Amino acid sequence: MKKILIAPFVLLVRFYQLFISPMFPSTCRYTPTCSQYTLEALKKHGLFKGGWLSIKRIASCNPWGGSGFDPVP
């Protein structure tokens, strides 16, 4: 059931990784990148918790946020 719920979001992230991200310079301050973090969070924690973790991560990816190695909890 979890895989069915996250499938559309995984497809959106993969579309972003394959077609949109290559058109812009790499600017993610974290390792793994925010999009890879989102995929891992969705697969590990499901739609709601994984989605929340992804939103928090993307919101902190700015000049005043953190940086460095930040794996999915």
C-alpha cells in the first residue's frame, strides 16, 4: 500500500532529476542531494512522514540553513 501511495511522488522527483535538474548548476548544500533525500525519505518512511522530512530539508537548503552530510533518519 505504501508503494502505491508514494509512486506518483517518486515519479515526479525522478522526472525532476532527469529533465529539470541537469539544466541548472548544482546548488544543493547537502549530501545526499535534496531530491535523493526525498526519494529515500519517501521509500523509508512513507508519504506523510517522508514528505514532511523532505519539506523540512528543502526549506533548510538555503544560504542561512545547514550544509554537509545529512542522511535520512
